[in-house]
Amino acid sequence: MIRTVATKPFPDQKPGTSGLRKKVPVFQQPGYLENFIQSIFDSLEGFAGKALVVGGDGRYFNREAIQIVAKIAAANGFGRIVIGKGGIMSTPAVSALIRHLGAFGGIILSASHNPGGPDGDFGVKYNISAGGPAPESITEAIFARTKQIEAYKISDAPDFDIDRLGSVEIENATIEIVDPVTQYLELMKTLFDFAAIRALFASGFTMRFDALHAVTGPYAHAIFENELGAAAGSVVNGTPLPDFGGHHPDPNPTYAKDLYDLMLSAAAPDFGAASDGDGDRNMILGRGIYVTPSDSLAILAANARVAPGYANGLAGVARSMPTSAASDRVTEKLGIRHYETPTGWKFFGNLLDAGLATFCGEESFGTGSNHIREKDGIWAVLLWLSILANRRIPAIDVVRDHWRTYGRNYYTRHDYDEIDLKAAGGLMEALGEAITTLPGKSFGALKVEAADDFEYHDPVDGSIADHQGIRVMFEGGSRIVYRLSGTGTVGATLRLYIERYEPPTGDLEEDTQATLADLIALSRELAGIEARTGRKAPSVIT
């Protein structure tokens, strides 16, 4: 039976960059998740009898949330609800399955790279029929509805078994429990030469993939070890856990430090990689080298033709504004389009749908292609393995060869987490006021060429996204970017992005932080970070 439950709005349900993210106890409040899910469906039209894909990264509260989402979806008229076994399905796999089934959309239960556990983070994101995150027009409608909601509809059917493959009927909907890996694996086989990668591993090539006890463990075991022949044990921390083993499931040198240290040691395997909570991010390392996400995007674009799925070349490459300009140099040489968008994968969707871009990437460890409408950690690793299988040289030589061809964009990101919201707002406001006076000023050897508050004009639909980050650009190609992140759940996260270009004939093997020391110091001075926030140093450096 379908029940209509009276409710009252919660004041804090505005979706951020990647859906609604809050602490687990917030979502556990009676009616909180129910209100938000009902508000999603109230903001949509035409889904009666159609399919909805639901998956999560296995974090704490995921299993309970799956039941609630499915029962509300059934009560609201969806005809088919497809769920990953155990409630597990990576964000890329959800996107792939939406597209494969021609589903109306999908619900992803994840807070991505944020910590899990009873006091950790939880999140809900709606994806549209193209497989990508809902555009701002939809998320704004959802938020408006959360402020007016008076009731939600939910089936009172008993909980169903999410750990057994098969189907059950709830109301007029069929609930299907599917293997979360199967369809995604078949898609990867259409893009990559698995036989060539198998031959690489058969030659003695070694790899370490750290799944960080997050969603990609089952995918990594099935693909790297079972399908491609990587030695047993190549995948570590491969069992998804509600608290991610007590660790932060963010694949960067700070939170995947065990892998990072191993790859820079004498005991390193040939190749290393990690992915995050929901499987859409990746960190790439070779023996003796950490590959920045910006460099990784550029290298993947430059070598894309080694994979059958991209043998005809790329239509274009899109990157988020804070991502380094390394990929721009590749697109210029290849004579293809390049695009600079705001941060947030949703801004790539129109470019991909219109066939204007094939690869997309963000400095926040996300890369992907037009095979889906999300970034994809496993996909990035497979393309790197394809390059190594084709070129048969160490990863460090692939990177050095790229620098010798295109030059090197020395690049770093400094994060100041959980700072006071008011202080963060004041800092950005002051920077915004300074952009008109900065051009022409010199700071030692650094002369400001231009400064602005980045504004994006979508070439497909003409929409405008403004106030996307303060850019300070210097003569010679160096720059500093400031922006507030929308992925945290407490306070504000201030991100600083610092970049300097070194041409192919320059010094390409220097330490990044040392090379950028003058820009780093200036970035803190211009923003008055310590005076405004009390922070003397960033929380995380990548």
C-alpha cells in the first residue's frame, strides 16, 4: 500500500556542486531523506512507468537509504528500479547503466571522496537520462520544492533483499537487483584492447591498485586481476566498508599516502593507481613519479589513439578552469578544440552531448570521456595501461617524453578545509574588488597581466555561469586561482591553484613546491589568508 506522509520542510536542502551532502546524522533525521527524494520526483515530469537506476558507494547509511529511495520511487510511479547488488554501484557505472537501459535517470547515494562512518558524510545526487549530473535548472527546482514540501509518498512494503540477484514487485514497480560490474565491464571492452593489456601483465608488468575500501574494489578485482591477469594481490583494500576502513577515500598523495610512498620507493611496482569513494576519481603514479591530474589529462589526450575506442582521434578536450593548461598545448598541436569550463562535471555534459569534446578532466583527480557523462577512475587507469602496453616504456618515461614535447606546467593545489564561512566570504569579496587594480602590478619578478572573476558562456545552450573563481594571471603563463569548493559539509573549503609553465627546453625535473615557492607565498599574501582565516598553512597540498 502507498502511504502519504505529512511532513515539513527542512531549511538546509540546497544541492551543491555534486548534489546534497550532509553528515550522516542529518540524513538520519526522520523525514530528511524522504523529503529530498520526494522533492526530486516532484521536480520531474514524464517518468511514470519508466526506469530509475539506483546505486551507492557502500558508505554508512547506504543500505537503509536504498530501501527508502526505492519505496518512494515505486510510490511515485516509476515502473522499473534497477539497483546494484548490496546497494553498491560506482558513479561511472550508474551513468553507464542509465545510458545502456535508456533509463529516465538515476539516484546516486554517495559523498564521493568525503569520509564515511556513523559521524561521516552522506550524499544524494540525481542524474538525468543522458547519464550526467542534473543541470542547475533542475537542482534549483529541487531546492525550491524542498522549501514547500508538505507530504511524501512511500510504499509500506517490507524491505527487500538487496544482496540477492533477481527481482521483486513493489506496488506497480519491478525492483531488479543486478551485478554492478557486468554492464560496465562490457562497456570497457568496447573501448580498450584487453588482449594487449593482458600481454603487458603476462610480460611481468606489476601494478598496485588501492581501492581505499571504497566502491571500486569489486570493479578492480574483476577487471585488473580476473580479466587482465594482474597478479593476485595487485588490488589492495578492495572490500567496500561503511567507514572506508577509517580512512579518507580521496585518491591523492595525502590520503593515499601508503600507495604514494610505495611508488616512490625502491620496492615500487611498475604502475600504481587509486580511486575514491564512489569511483569517479583517480590518482596515477609510475615507479618514481606521481602524475598530476592535469598532466594525466594531457598525456591521455596526446596518446588516446592507442585505444580502439579512440582510434579515430578526439573531437576536443575540455578542462575545468582551475585545471592546468597542459592539455591546451596538446589540443593546439593536434588541431582540435579545447574548452575551459567552471568546476563541476555537469558543465561538460553539453559539450559531450553536442560532440564538441571527447575527453574531459579536472585537477581534482577526475578524468573521463564521452562513453558516459561522469568522470571515471577505472577508465583512466585502463587508458594508462593501454598506453604502457603500446609504448612499452616506464610511466616515468612517458611523462618525461611528454614534457620534452609540450613543456611542463608546474602545478599545485592548496586546500584550506573547514574555515569559517564568513571569513571565506570576506576573503573572496576582497579579492573580487582587487581584480580591477591588480593588472600591471609587479611582485618581484612576477608581473600581473590580467585578473578576473571567471565567467563561462556555454557554447551549446548559451547559458552563463558567473563568479566561478578569481584568476590572477602573470606574464609568461603563470597564474593563481582562488575559489570556494562546494563539496564539503562543514564550513568552507578555500582552494588555491598555482601554476607556472616551463617550455620544453627549460628545467623540467625540478621539485614542484620549490619551483612555485614565490607564487605560493604571493597567493597567501594577496588573499590575506592568515589574517582572515587564522590559518598559517593549508590542510592538504596536492
